[in-house]
Amino acid sequence: MFLTKSAGEKLIFPYDFKQTFHHEPKLLSTPKEYVLIRDFYHFDEDRQAIEREILEFLRDFGFATETQLRLLVGSKGLNPDRIDDILESCVKDRVVNYFALTQFVMEEVPEDAFRIYCLDHGARYILTHFSQTDFITWLSSDNIRSSELVAKYLMTGMFYLQVLMARGDSLRFFNPLADFSIGKRDIRFSGAFQIMQGFTPRDFIFEVIRHEDLPTIWQQKVNEKVAPFVLQSYWEMYYRNMPVFLFLTQNDEDAFQAAEIFHMRTKLDNFRMLTDPNLMRGLGNAPFYAYVPESDKNPRPALKKVKAKIFSGEA
């Protein structure tokens, strides 16, 4: 009937499940702005820093698990042991909300359900007053997403956290939900980011591909949007050099199928595949895959394990 804590950590969700929220996000139920700002101002510095990191992550990536928030806070040199109390306080004050994925919308979140956190109305006040940029565009409807998209957003967030832990000192930026123009249409990738390799910027485009996307949905996106972006040189509007494409799939079989579709249409071979299990090992140790097309020396296309030195810190 619902996704349990133990099952949820794999970040593989039933694609027909619904969101059951802890509470309905109502502006009238949110404490007054001056109350939230006054209380936040009187928190100790560590508490303020941890809450800001949580809210800024949810602002950028949409959703997060408790495990992800612990990784985030720890990577920033803050104390992840304070997460539970801070999240409980934020939910109580309508700064943060959470939901479970359930077969049907339930009256309340089951005790043993896997919790997925998101923003609530109070976050707008905190971010507008204490973040580096104003934050006034959020709507409560931004939290309403299909379980397919929730899974993709969470995997984008997990990939970012692994990049942050592996190359945080060299990560110039990471933009989730990166949009590009292809003439009169747009194309959206899961993310775009840049890592400094010495004094040289290296650009990457990242895409989460799930098992249910293969082959039809991924093939359609490649044919109608990715191929024009690559082959008609729309990428030159944004980059000096062609960015490296990174694709995240659930397993090796999906990686091969997604790579074959991408290469067949674009003819690019300078792209890399990564799987969920390898990502969870940490990018410093994770094997990536390069696609080896059919040739005289290679009668059958295949994936070859390669080490991405730029993520291991060796480059």
C-alpha cells in the first residue's frame, strides 16, 4: 500500500503511486512572516546554517530524502546529527513538508513510510530574508509531481551530492533542470554543470534515464530534441566546446540500450554511462562506461568500463 523506509532508500519507485502529504500546504496555516524570521534569527549559527542548506537544496532540486540531507550537511562541514530535530521543527512551522508514496492517497503518512521532503510556504520567508537571492516564485503546486519525476529529481540530487563530495572544490556550478533552446522548442536535461580541470573549465550535461523510459520515451526524446541540439549545433549557443554527456541508468542492460539509441542517432562517442549502484559507491570509485560502436575490430557494439579521472580527483 505504501513505500516503506527500507524499500525507499533504493530510490526505485512504483510509477503509479501517489503522493500522501504530511499536511496540506495552506498559507493561512503558516506562521506569520515576522514570527518565522524572529525565531530563525535567534537560532544558533550552526542551526541557521543547516536549515539554510536544507532549504536551498530543496529550492534547487525539489525533493530530498533524509539520507541526502545528511550527506549535504556533512559535505558542508556541519553536524548531520542535528537533522532530525531541525526537520521536525521545520515541518511543525510549515517551512518544510514531506510526503510518502502510496498506492492510493491516504489520510495520513504511515509511520513506517519512506519520507520525501519538499518546501512549504514558510520557506519563502526564510530564503527571502537569509539566502543570497530573493525567493518569491515558489508555488505549493511545485511539490505535486508524478512518482516518475520524483524518482528522477531525487537521482539528480544524489548525483549532485556525489559530485559535491568528490570535486566540491572544483565544482563551478550545477544547474538542475537545465533548459536549452532548439529553435522554436526547448529541451530539458536533468542537469548541467561545470568542473574546473586546473584552469580549464569542463562542461557536462547530465540526464537521468529510468527503466520505464526505454526504449520508446528515450528514443523519442533523442530523435526529436537531443539529436537537433547536437547535430544542428544549438549547443554552440551555450558552449564554446561540445559538453560531455553523462547518462544515469538503473543497471548495465539499460545503460547499453540507452547508449546505443543515443549513438545511433547522434554518432557521438564522447559520452559516458553511469548506473545507480555504481553512483552509490561514490564517484571517486565508480566505474563509468564508454560506448564502443561496431567496427572491423569490434564486430558487436559494447560498453567498456573506464575510469573518469576528473571525478576521482586525478585529473
